[in-house]
Amino acid sequence: MTIQIGIPGFAVEPGDHICAFYLGKRERDDVLLPFLRTGLHAGEKCLCIVDTTEPADLVSSIGTELDVDGFISSQQLDVRTPAIAYLRSGGFSMDQLLGFLRETVAGAIADGYGFVRVAAEASWLLGGPPDADEFLEYESELNRFAPQFPQAVLCLYDLERFGGGLIVELLKTHPKLLLGGLVLENPHFLSPDEYRAAKS
């Protein structure tokens, strides 16, 4: 089963975990907005965590062709800030975030959604919140979590903000990459067990 995400030539499989690299907010929106619009149009649950844009501004950017207010009121579209999703306890907790995602995605499936789209920016990392060093382990563990449900997880990284050191680690934790409109199978990917062993 392949899922179209609104970008020509790019489909995903249930359980996919994709790293999208882009330059600036415009390129982010070229990836993120079609991902959300296509999911909403298909009747899928969409969870989006944004940091560089206010949730209300992102919602308004989705456009008027869809009943965005209806999607918000029904919670088919759930747009949050990192403070509400990632940093609810004041710092980053891998276990807490994985628990939040599991609860959200499992709840959506129980509510009758056939597929869930999760998209998240990581720019909040640049603020150095407590325990942010767990984040790369979380990215790796997403590869165990994502296949447990009919979902696709799209991680958003702005190359104008992040340096080469982090990007090297991201290449190890994402099996698929989206770069310049192309989807690439990532030859540098390590399984969670391999990643943990390499870090020890």
C-alpha cells in the first residue's frame, strides 16, 4: 500500500520515517503543506508540530479549498508547538514523547482513521532545552515505533539552521531522505540497535 503525499513522484509506505532537508520556510512549506493537504483530503489524521511558525499561521496557509476549521474542530488536524508536544515537562524526554505519539496515533486509529501523518520541525533544538541530547536516540527509536501503526513520520530540518555534525547523525537515524524533491533510500542508515551500539 502506497500513500501519496502531494509531492509529484513521492509516495510513502505505512511505517515510513523520512527526513526532509530544506532551505528556509518557503521550501519547508513546499514539502509540509502538500503533505497535510493530501492527508486531510484523504480523510487521514494529521499531527503537525511546528516551531518557526505559529500554529494558527500554518493552519491559515493550508488554504481555503479545504474546510480547515472543520478539520481543527474535529481534531483531524492537530497542530502543536514543541512546548505542548516535545517539552511538556520543561525538558525533552524520549520516553514521554514516544508515549505521546503512541497515544495520539493509537487513538486516531481507534477513532476510525485509516492512516496518520506526523510531521515535526526540530528547530526548537537550537534553544538547548534540558536533556536535548536524548533527541537523536529518539529519532533512532522512531524506526521501531513507526512500523507499529499505519502512519508516516516526516521530520523537518532546515539546512540554514543546522550544521554538519547533526546532519551526519540524522543520516544514521532516517532510512529515507527527502532532498530537493527527490526521495532517496539512505545508505548510511543504522537500525536502532546498530545506532545504539555505535554510540556506546
